[in-house]
Amino acid sequence: MKVLDHQQNLATRPLNAMRGAVAAFRLVRLRRDCGVLMRSIDQLGVFWLEDHEDDVLSGRLTFDPSGSGVDLQLVGSFDAHDRNHRTNVRIFGWIGNDKVTLDDCWASNSNFRAPGPEEVTYYANEMFVGHHLSGELAFDSVYVMFEDLGSWVQRSAIDVNQSEDRYQITCNSVEVESSPFSGGSISLHVNWNAPGDKFTGISVTQWPVFKIAYSERQSFDAIQEDVGRLESLISLCTDTPIVDVSLKLQRADARVRMLDGSESSHLQLIEHLSSRINYKPTEKRKQRRHHRMLLDYQELGGISSVATWMDKSALFTRPLHSLMSTQRARQMFMENKFMNVTYAAEALHRALIGGGQGMDTAEFEELIAAYTKVTPEVHRDWLLEKMKYINGASLPKRLNQLAQRAGAATRDLIGDRKRWAQTVATVRNELTHLKEGASSANGGDLYRMAESVYAVARICMLLEAGVPAEVLDRKANEWHMLWYKHDLAATIAKVRSGFSKNGE
């Protein structure tokens, strides 16, 4: 047990007195950095193109996570750059004591003034602070922190004891939870920090963070895909879109350097900064309360279910992306939201259940051969393209089977699942085929039906993560599942009435 003394657990290798003190300082700094939310940057520095260390320019580097991204304004122009070929380059630099790598940069404009130097502005898709990264962007592990992660995890290192004459805060080490998955292991850490002193005051902060450690070095694109899967899982559980607010990477060949220039045994944390979709500054975020979440971390099944999700969700990546696009976008036309979730449900059915079929496969192939034989050669490719998916399950059947798979968790919400599935599918077909005349559904109708399809698909995905059906079934009668139940029933009745009038 520790009482406001976070330095007791620091492990430093035997070094001389000066280097040991520096190592301890850097370790404290690394631990604190893990809990820093995404920061803004506006600093002067020096910069050069990769492999052109002799051509150094001064400039101003700015980054706003909720703005346009990473901007670099240089005084002068790189000699190695033709003015017409300033795209897809990597730039190294220093800002203060930090190394910076700007990747996938392109020059947006150049300003010439007489008298005065040329000014060039670069935009970068990715920025890495802490190391100069050459070659492929690949790493061995990543630490990631999300919005509202503490509320979801519901684990705390802080104990408070209060009496009439005593107020005591005790910080205890929280046991790390870890579980393997196909690519390595994933673990949950709860870190804490207590800056200040006993004369002016001490404030205690804590933050949970996930660490993904890979058995083999992974490309940054693959790591981003894994982080996105983790982000989607938490969004599905918390019933609200979230974003990662701190992403820090490590690799074995990037180590902390001491003041004397030597390399220590401690891995350097490399901070990734880039614009996030629907990012909000800390002061503008509304905390998601526990009672408004579908599942918390323990109800999900803990770290083992998270690890299962990392593998299982790879089977339905595209449906997951389509489903989550409706949650992450700040604005979206209701027709687009409805089409995205119905596509996600259809694709999810293909991934989990299969294509389905009407006729026996051999019989269907004989039928295709017979049609092909009597079709003029000029039209055969067209015919085969049209017949490619005709023996697959219809959308109403796919939605019905997904709802059956979701079970009691959505039964009370959607009512008669066959009626619900047929209604949703008919409206989807109206929008897909641009049927003339008034649609059977307005914007409010589309919203409620889209939400119901999202609810069914979400339950099916969480079942794949290993969440017991009985846990999800217990959520069936909670407010966040049924808040639009009566409106959805009215929508289905109204829309089906429109079908009757249109002769459908």
C-alpha cells in the first residue's frame, strides 16, 4: 500500500549517481505522460527532410486536435525539393527537447516576399513526438486511453477515508489484467499521479489505459485498426461514440537517451498526434454516466472478453465500420444513416451466418447453365452478373435471423421480428431503387428504424465477443434499450399502412 508516494515503485538500474537521478526523473515523466490527454502544440523548432540532415530550416509547428491537424510553417525552402514535387515526404525535427517525425507531408503553398525569405507551409497526416522514425512505421506495443474509460472500467486506485478530524487519501497499486489474443496480448493498467506538495496542496488523478503488446512488430496501419476495434467495442458498450485521446507507441530500437547522450535500457514513449473524428476538447465533453451504459467492463466479461473481441471482430470489420460511422459522424442525413446500418446488418449476417440460399446449390447451378446456354453470347456476362447473388438470402430473412440471434435482448423492442424485418427491408428497397412518389417513411421513421437495426446488430456483435446471452437479456427492459419502443411500434404501423396504400 502507498500513501501519496508514487516514486516508491520506480525501478532504476544500477548507474552512477548522476545517471541514476536522470533515469528516475525520466521514468516519473514517462508515467505521468501516459495519463496526459491529447495536447495542442504551437512551438518553434528546426526541421529537415529525411536523409537530408544538412539542409535544416527553422519553422513553427502547430497542432490542434479539434482543428485542421498538423501544420508546419517553414522559413525558407528545402534545397532537395523541387517546387512542383513537394508531396508524400517525411520531415524530421526538434521542438524543445523532443524529437519529431512528420509523415506523409505535402506543401500547400509558398509565399515570396521582396525583400525577405520564401515561406513554405506543409501539412502532415501523422505526427510522432519522441523519436525520428525511419523506414516503415511499425511498432512493438501501444498504450491507448479513451474518453470516459474510467467510468466504463469502474476500477479505482484511490481510497478515501474521512472522519471529523481526518481526511486521508490512499493510493493502492491496481493489479494489471492481461489476456492473450492472436496478435499478442492486451492488458488494462490503472495509473495514478499526485503532483504538488504538502505545503501548497496535492491533487490526485488516475487514468486507466489499455496496452497492446504484439508478438511481432506491426505496421502502424495494423495498430490503428486494432485501436479502432477497441474503440468500437467501448462505444457499443457505453452507448455513445468515443475517441482515443492518448496514443503512445514503443519499439525496441527507440530508447530513452540520457543527458550525456548515452542510451538507457528504458523504451521511449512515442506519442502519436493527428486529427480525430468528432474530437471534443476535455472541457466540452459530457461524462457518460454508468447507469446510461449498456454494459460496463465487468459485465462485458473483463479483459478476456476484450481479447476475444480483438480476434472475433476481425471477421466483420466492414460491417463494424459501417455501423460505427453512424455514431461517430457529427452530422449525417437520415437516409444515409438508415442505409449504413441496414448495409452493416446485411454484411454482418453474411459474415456470421452465411449467404443463405433458396434452391439447392447443385440445382441452382444447373438452372444457371440452362439459362446461359439459350442466352446470346453478347448478353451472357450481363446475365451471370445479375444471377450471381440471386440465390442468396433476402434482406428480410437476414434481418429476421439476426433478430432471432439477438434473442430476448431486443425482442421487446422490435416486437414481431418478421414484421419488423419486412418493414425495414421494404423501406430500404424504396430508398435503394429511388421509387417515384412519396416515401412510406419520413426522417423520424428512418431514425427509429435505424436505431432498432443498430440495436440488433450491436447485440449480435457483443455475443461474438463472448458476452453471455443472459447478461444481455437482463438489459432488455432497461431504459436505454426501450426509450423509443412505443415510437418504433407507431412507426412500423404507419409505414406498413403506407405500403398498403401503395399496393405493396
